[in-house]
Amino acid sequence: MKLPPMPEPAGLSRVLARIAAIKTRFRTPLAPLSPAPTFSRVLSQAGRAQPSSLREIVTSAAARHQLDPDLLLALAETESGLRPDAVSPRGALGIMQLMPDTAQRLGVVDPFDAGANIDAGARSLKEHLDRFGGNLALALAAYNAGPAAVLRYGGIPPFQETRSFVSRVLTRQATLARQATLAREEAGVPLR
């Protein structure tokens, strides 16, 4: 007796397509090697670490979508640890852990592109905030479990994963805000 084929897990085809694209990219002939960089040039570029540029992308997306940058950074850190290549067991992709259908709805062509992923995550969070009247806990719950679950339960769904997620993001946001305040105080910048 022949069994019917198993359905493909959500997002698997996109991940496989991404792997194929990367393999193709590395099959192309290599460009001629440029001269080795000098030690001073390497040292001057050492400060341009990826996490700081990701923080700049997060800050920019937060401003564009009228979000607290500490909130968006806390969300990104909680979702993926700021890893652009993150893939969850459920198929969520990239820094903001976008589900493939959410990425597609938001026009993200490559969910592993940090800028596009962060911007889409910010737009999604802003949509949830608008939908739930600015209630941050409900917006975060909707980001994690989907707005339908929040509506169905009339609040944060009773899922341990979602409740833990909301708590972790809010705690991290508060920590980032405290760190920023302390840094401004140490720098002698007046507080608003």
C-alpha cells in the first residue's frame, strides 16, 4: 500500500529556495583577488560590527513606524538574538522571525535580508498596536500567536510560549531603556 506524500512544512520551500540561491551564487567564477587589506584598514573597520549596524537598522525602522527603538530592539533580540539567518522550528524566518505568509503579505522578497525583515517586523508590530488600541501586551501577543488568537481569547492567549514571550520582550525593553538612561547620565546629557 502506497502512502500519500506528506505535506511540506510551512516555509520549507522558501528555505530550500534560499539554499539553492546561495549554492548558485558560490558556483559563479571568482573575481580576481584584490590586494590584501592593510592591518590599519582592518583595524579601522573592526568597529563596524554587525550588531551595531543592526541596531542602526532597528532604530531607523522604529523611527519610520513611530515605535520605541528599545521596544523594537527588545523584540528582535527576543525573537532571534539578532541573527539574520535564524529559522524557527515552526518556519519563522530572519531577525524578526516572520512567518512566510506574513513576509509575503508585507512584500518581503528575501526574509533573510536584515533591513527588509526588520522593517516588515516593525510594520507588523505597528499594525498590531493600531489594531489593539495601543495596548503593547496585546500587540506583542498578536505578534507571537497571531491577532486571531488574541481576539479569540479576548486578551493574551493562555499559551505558555506567548505569555513568556510578552514578558521577556517587556522586561528586555525596560532593561534597554534603563541602560540608555544611565548612558545619557554618564555622558552628561540632560534627561528629557
